[in-house]
Amino acid sequence: MKYLLIISFYLSAIRQTPDPVKWSFSSKKINADTCEIHMKATIAKGWYLYSQFNEGGPGPSSFHFEKNKMVKMLDDVREVGKMQYKYEKMFDAKIREYSTTVEFIQKVGRKDSGDVTINGVVKYISCNGKLCLPPKELPFSVQAF
């Protein structure tokens, strides 16, 4: 019974913790047939967000784009920010993380004329060295062309 009370208290505390990662989504036109989708994460002080290329810890950040016959994804999603490498005792692993901001950028090519909206989902986990919040999936939509 005592352990059930502790677990219940812990889960309640997690649910009441505001998301330390704020996201913004935008597009940047490169030319008439190419643009970049910018997915920017701003991370609260004391927290961090995993890189897509993280091999340790509870899991990397990831992006899923809905299929759209009007566009093709060019290259892979790249990361722009100050990546930190550190050993994380909690997971007994060396991890890649961002602690202030990171911008994930996906280059997109247009296959056909007309307005194009890119829909997707970012999946991520935020941690503070003592606690990791449950994985979150955040849908997004960006006018690309």
C-alpha cells in the first residue's frame, strides 16, 4: 500500500509539471520549388531535449511527416543548435542533448503547383537529470508553398 501511494504521488507530480519544451513551426522559401520546414524547440532552464541521433537514454526526438503527393522530402531532418554530449548516470549512457534551443530543419521539394501544407508529428522526451517526463507527441501543420 505504501508503494502504491508513493507511485501515485509521483505520477500526480509528473502530470502537474508543465511542459518545459515550447515548439514553434514555420517555413522558409528557398526558391519557387524548394522550402525548409523549421521546427524550433525552446527548452526551459534546467531541462534538456534529446537529439534525433541519441543512442542512449529513453529515446531520441523524432519527426513523422504525413504523406503528401504534392511534395517530396529532400535529405534528412538536420539539427541546428549547441549539442552537448554527456554521460547520464540515470541511463548509464553517453547522450546527445540540447539545453536552450534547437532548430530541426526539413528541406522539402514541390512536385506540383498550388498551395501545400505539411502536416506531421514530433515525438520527444524532456528530462532534467533527475526526472524524465513521459514521451509527448505534438502534431503540427505548416504552410509550405
